[in-house]
Amino acid sequence: MQFRGAARPVVVLGDSVLWGYGVPASENVVQHLRQRFPNVPFANFAYEAEGPPDVDFLLRYLIASDVRPRAVLMDLNTLTYNPFSKQYQRLGRALERKAPTFLQPFDQQRIELSDDVAAPTLEQKLDAFMQDHWQLYGYRVDIHQFLFGDADAITALWNHFAPRLRKAGSQSEPAYFGLYDLTPLGTDNIAFAYSQHVFSRLKALRVPVVAFLPPVNHALVAQFIASRAYDANLHRLQALGRQYGDTVLNLDRLLPRGAFLDNAHPNAAGNRRLADALEPAIQNALAR
């Protein structure tokens, strides 16, 4: 692993907001932060649909691999705390394969592992085919993003054709119906419990955390989140960070509608503004 035994990096954990969905690799928020902190390595382990259980298991894997973060940057996306989201109590396929090594009593009745965890998915088979038949494709992920606008060709193809497939089918519900759950967050929520577990582990390791509630396009999804219950959950996530001595920045209303690609993903200008908002907190974390 590149960061094993090297200069202690800022480890980035989170979902597509920090990964840089929909923007060139050179314009995502982490790349902007690399430019602002040229002497600090940033290890971006964020990826699409990464939920709190993924963050917890990935942190376990990194620590076991002798990666010692200087600080951790992570987002607390309200979408991932929805019990109806696909990542609520499931791990990404790659993490599932490592999970048995890192299972703890805490995980009992919280994580569901696939029965065929060792078997590759169709997407993985197609991705492997591309790597086997095109050497350049298998070389670097940033080349994938440059060529396809995504982490791999299969995801890029799906993102291209999925909107057309949805238009062809019937859609009786609004586009963002069901994405936001306004049930009060607490430790009975599996994703919330894993976020607490992450904060606790990082406190024990004396690793400072910069956590934030990512921007949401309120103009687009107001009918689903214009509620006191939504803001109450944001406050609960902030209080969770404060419980462990960390600050959770509330950037939920940071960006105007024109700075988004959709309901939750900033465009290139939005990524720059997000980096502006995070920069002082990261500076403070590095000074600790």
C-alpha cells in the first residue's frame, strides 16, 4: 500500500461527494485541497455509495495495514443513514471480501454479508475483462476517469444509459422520493452506530477528525426535506462529533442550486467552494 510507513497522510473517507462524482479528477474537492496543502499527502479512499459501515471497515483495514492518519476527513451524508438505502448495513463488495478478518462483536446483527461474497459480481467480471484486454485500462484509475468520466468503463456506461432506461419506463413517484428518511437518528440506526464507532476509534488513536454534513440542493428536494425533523437529524450528527471532541461542519446549505449537478453532487464550481469551506478546519486539524 502506497501510504504504509510513509509520511502520515490525511485520510479521506466518504462517498461520491468526496470521491468527486461527475467532475474531472483534477477538479474534485480533494484535488483542490491537495493544491492548498502541497506538503501534505491526501489519501482519498472515498467512493460512490460508501456508507458508515464501509468507512468503519475501511478504517480497520488501513490501521491493520500500518497506515497512520495524520487526520481524517469524512462526510456524514444523511442519505447513507436511510434504512432503505442499499448501503445501510451492507459493505461494498471489495470490503466484504476483507470483512471476515476484521469482524468484531460490535458487528453482530448489524452487518449483513453476502452468501456468495467470494464470487465476483458481473461488474467485476466485465472490469477484469477490460483490464485483461486493454493494458492501459488496468494501469491507473485516474486514466479511467479521464477517458470515461468515471472510475471504470462499466459504471460510466451505466451512468450514461440509466437515465434513458428510466425515461423509457414508467415513473409514478418523484425522482428523489424515498432518498431522505426523517426518522430521528440514534444508536438504533445502524449507520449512526457505525459513525459513532468510527469517532470513538479515531479518538482512541488520537487522530483529529474533520467531518462535515455535505451540501444538499434544497431548491431541488425541498418537498422531501423542508422539515424540522431533517434539521434535527443534522444537529444530531453534529452532536455526535462533539461528543468525541471533534467538530462537524454543517455545510448542508453551503451551495446555491447552480453549484449542483443533481440533488447532492456539487459541480466543478461547487467543489471549489466546498474546498474553501473545509480548508480552515483542515488547517486547524493539522496544527493539533
